[in-house]
Amino acid sequence: MQFGRAKIRYTPSLDITPLIDVVFLLLVFLLLTMTFSQDKSRVEEAIIEIELAQSSTHADPTPKASVQITIDENGRMYHGESAVAQTDESLKLYLSESYVAHPELSVNIRADKRARHGDIVRALDIVKGLGINHVQLVIEFENAHSTP
């Protein structure tokens, strides 16, 4: 003869549905409050005629102090508007003087799309060797609706 009630065993369980709801709401909140920015500043066109490569994405705006290096299809480098960088040393001198005057300096490299990859890498090496961290490759924005 048994007295009392039969013991019912409950197995513990964890319902994660509310957790999933909260994570989903946080994700929606972050997506809705995120700001989208577009680069509205244009780099001034230099006198040197080159054909820029095209891209379908935008870059961040450039800082106030910037220097432009132009590389033509023959690998000649220009700094400023028309001065030719005859050697890597003359380009280093020009960039180091600009960097001392403006520590927040940005270097914009405009390379012809027919320029050799090695010439662009050489310019990047010179810039990075001087400790300049803000470097941008200038490209033309490709129209998203155009057909190739």
C-alpha cells in the first residue's frame, strides 16, 4: 500500500525562442540605424591625360591634405600637376616634404589602366616606406546600368 502522490519527474529544458527574438530585433535595429555614406568629393583632374581603371564601388572621402601621384602607361611618374619624378629618390623627397608639412597626408595614386602593375607597386612601396598610411588608388566609377 502506497501513500501520497506519485512523484512526477520533470526534465529541465531551455527555450531559446525569446533569445532568438531579441537577437533578431537587435539585428533589425542595427540595420535600420546604420548610416550609409557616399564619396561626394572628387579628386581634381590633373593635366596629364590617362585612362583610369573602372570600379563599381565607392571609396571613403579623402582627408584635407592630399598629394597626387600620376603614373602614365609608360610607367613615368608625375607628382603635383606637371613635375616629372625622374627617380624614386625625387619622388621620396617630394612626398617626405609634404608629409612633414601635413602629418595627416593622403596620397592619391592615379594610374593609367595600361600601366604596368610593377610601376604601381613601386609607387605604393615608396609611399608606405615613408610611413604614410592613407593611400588611395583613384579610379573612375563605372555606371552600374551600363553593359560591357
